[in-house]
Amino acid sequence: MLEKYVSARVHGTVNVPAVLHDPGALQHLPAEVRPFGQAAHDALRALGVGNGVQEPDGMAWIVAEATARIAGELDVDEILHALFDSAVPVFADSLVLYLRDPLPVGDERPLGPLVLRRWMNRIRETSGIEDLLAPSVLSQSDLQGVAEVCEVQSGGALAKVLRGVRPVFADAPAARAALTELLDDSSVFTVPGGQHAIFAPLRGRRRVIGAALFLRRPERLAFEADDLLVAAQLATHSALGIDKAVLYEHEAHIPGLQRSMLPETLPRSTGVQLASRYLPATETARVGGDWYDAIPLPGSRVALVVGDVMGHSMTSAAIMGQLRTTAQTLAGLDLPPQEVLHHLDEQAQRLGTDRMATCLYAVYDPVSHRITIANAGHPPPVLLHLGGRAEVLRVPPGAPIGVGAVDFEAVELDAPAGATLLLYTDGLVESRLRDVWTGIEQLREKLAVTAQLSLPDRLPPLEVLCDEVLDMLGPGDRDDDIALLAARFEGIAPSDVALWYLEPDDVAPSRARRLARQALSRWGLEDLIGVVELLVSEIVTNAVRYATRPVTLRLLRTGVLRCEVGDDVPQLPRLQSASVADVRGRGLRVVNTLAKRWGSIRLSTGKVVWFECSLPDTSETTP
């Protein structure tokens, strides 16, 4: 049985009905040849072979096996292994394969010259069952001289053969000249004479992506004219499979690319806890334009942003990255939410006439316990109160970004301590199974039910809450990517805030030191008085030197002590190197040395310079 099976593969005989008509017989084959089994059997059946229509010959088995295996692979290496396993040693004793470097992706137009790089060549060892398949094969030393890289000359012999697409015998004049160019004149490798070699271009859907050289040893029967058809089939299916695998690998990295354009971590903001989730779309949609962001603002405020670029493509992901960057820049200017959306709308119009997106931009102030929200066609946020009540906030819907000539309206709402605000994209609430408003109501109910599982005066942790929200998605209920941003308001108590206005005169620094000393004494932070007085004096001195309007001084006691000094001068301070004789230029050096952190932010009305100091450890140590 085994000898007849092997003979059919090697010599091309037609009598293999035992394997074809009895699939169970495949289980009795040795493991070395069993991979040929069921895939080839099914492929031949689909072609009508073995159904009384026709009986297969050995070459038909080869093509069927290769087709079946290549069609099921999405990896270039696996496709090449399938080609080698199918062709060597039954059809050829060895195979030399060159692929374009780099391989083109989809409709991508390659730049630069056509470079072919030898991908791999397969040498089977003669042992066991392989002795029956091919008593002798090319030795490893036979292929040592094969060139690794070849730059195809435009208009040369190799370029002409590649453009011809069809396989040719290597002894043809055009093929000899092409192989001389491919394998390098200095190569010690010699292509077997006669019709013992077939040169087959590999053409994908758009262009040539490589070439295959099928080789037989001189003592073996030469290739025949029908073998050119076999080589053509193997080359065509392999090239199309490689094309598909390269495109799949490219597309598979797109969600990762999109994820890299989202925040790696969320900022630590005073008076608010943050958590987020991002889920890429299903395999059918692949990539979308959803994004979220949390941007620290002056005065311990934070901007919360969520948006969704319409469409599912690399273009959508690219526009998302541009809009997110634009939003960060606008936030740095401390513009009102409606102004941020207005400028985003202008930016989208500059990117193209069909560049549209929805966006919700909110600014939370932990001192005033208020939040200001502006909306551009985005689903409304949901607020989960501390007692477990969930409500959909009434926010003017607005028009999507990119429509143009639209006024955006902002509303200011209470942000009670302990409440949680949930911003999301429509992928969470809309699908083929439900409309967007049904999904929003289900989200509201899900939040309320989840809150009931916690203590009356405490909501679930944010990370747990985000996971519970995503659990509302059922199987097959996710047609779009999802961005989710949750913010739990903690606020800053009025007793932990001290704010003063200082006239820009010579006595402002001394007054600032005195006010800071009094506030620290009231808070029991006497250990920080010396450092804070010095730093406040340095920053206020710089502020009043150029300011024309009152300077603001604010101290906030949270997990750290934060000091903010604001003035009406837009230029940001920079660290400078001061010489021994310089009188100025040392203040920021002192701040940089003594403060835990410091920074500056430009505003539409000037700037704010801030620093933070660690609170002293008040824990008592037991002897």
C-alpha cells in the first residue's frame, strides 16, 4: 500500500484509488507522509477527482496538496513550507526561492529598484521514508554558491522573464540570461542542463513579488511540457497566498498602531480618579478612529476628552491621531470647551471635506466641584451618583466635527464628590442588535445595578466598574471599536484651598511669604514653612517683575502641597545657567532643586507657574 502511494507521487502513475476512495486508509500511513492526507483528499474531491469523473495523476496530487495547504495559511513562512513540502522531492529535488525585498502590501506602489532576496531553500535528508520518495537529492554544498540578493536591472533579461509571468525551462536562451543575472556570474552553483530546471516568476494580484527555481538532478528524468503547467499552478497559488499573508499581517498590526496613538497611562490629577478601556473592533471592521484623553490643566483642573472619527480604515486612525494632538494643543491654551470644539471643527475641514468625527470635551474643576461640557454630535455622558442613581446628562448634542459653520454650546453642571462620570464611544451602546438610545438606557441600568452591589456610601472601584460596563456586550454584539473613560470626582475641600490676589509691587514677595506661612501653620505643616517661603518668594518675585495686573497665589493641600502663581505675562520661564557674578537667573534653579515637581503652563490670559512639595510623614513610630 505504502509503496504504491509513494510510487504514485514520484512517478506520476494514476492508480491511487485505495487512498482516494478510502480516507480511513490515510490513518495507516506513516507520520512522515500523513500531512499529505486529508487536505489533498478533500481538494481532489472538490475538483471531481475520485468521484467517477477522473482519476488523479501524481502531479494533480501535488497541486491539490499545495493549494489546500496554502489556502489555509496566513503566514508567509508557513506558505513557503507548504510549497516546499508539496514540491520537494516529488516534483523537484530542490527549490530555490527569491522574494521581493521588501514585500509590497496590497495596492502599495513599491519605491526604488526591484530587489530579490533568497528566502530559503529546502534540502531533504535521505532517511527512512524519504529514501522511497527520492533516492538522491541535491546536497547542501550544491547550493552554497547561490546568490543571496539580486537587484533586477530595468530592461535586463531577468526583468523581461519576470514580466512574462509564465514558467520557462532553464535551458531557454532568455531563461539562461535571466538566471545568470539572478544567480550572479561569480556563483559556483551551476543550474542542471537540459530540461532539469524550471524558472517560474511569482506574480501576486498586482505585481511580480519573486521567482522560484525548481531543480532536478541530472540522473533523474527531465521535466516535461506538462510540468510547466504544474510549476505555474504552484507559483500562482504561492504568490497569491503570500500576497494575502502580507496584507493580513499588515492589517493585524493596525489595531496595535491605533492603540499606540492612545495614552499609555492616564495622568495623576488632583481631586479625580481616572480609568480607561479601549477595545478594537471585530475582525470584520479591523480598525476605527475612537480615542480618549485626560489632559491636566492649570488650577488642578483636568480636561476629559472622548471622540470617534467616522469610518474604519487607516485613514480614520490617522485622522484620529491628528485630532487628538490638536485637542491636546488647544487644551494647553486653556480654551473653553466650546472653543476647543470650534477649532477642532476647523482642523477637520482643513484635513478634507469628508473628515468628520464626534467629540465630547469636558473640564472638571475639583475646587469648585463643577464640570463644563461641550458636545459635537457625541453620545451623552452618564453620571453615577454616590447613592447608586445613574442619569444620562442633558448636554446639547451639537453637530459633528467637520460639518463647519456650527456654534457649539457648553453647559456647566454640578460634579458632586464621590460621583463617577462615564464617557464612551457609540461602539459601546450601538450595534446591529440595538439602536444607540436603547444602548444608552441599558448602560444607565447597568451602572445602577452595579452600584447596588456596593456599600450605600461607596461605589465600586473604577477598574471594576469599567470591566462591569464592558460585560454588557454580548457575543457578536461589537461591530465597532470602543473607547471608555471613567472619572470619579473626589474634589478638594474648601478648607484645603487658600487663594490670594497680590498687587504687582515691591512688597508682593514679602506679603506672599507671610500668607503662605499663615496657611501652612493653619494646616499643621510647619515643617514645610522654610522651603515653601523660599520657593514662593522666588516665583512671586519673577511674576511681579513683568506683570501689569494682580498676581494670583494659590495653595492646595491634597496628597501633596501644591503652590500656583499666575500672572498676565505669556512667556514661560526657562532654566538658565548663571555665572558667579550674575545677580539674576538663580530663582528657578532653587525651585528645581528644592521642589518635588514644578512646571509652567501658558494660558490665554498669561501663565501659571507651579511647584509641589511632599507632605511630611505624620505616622507615629512605636518604640
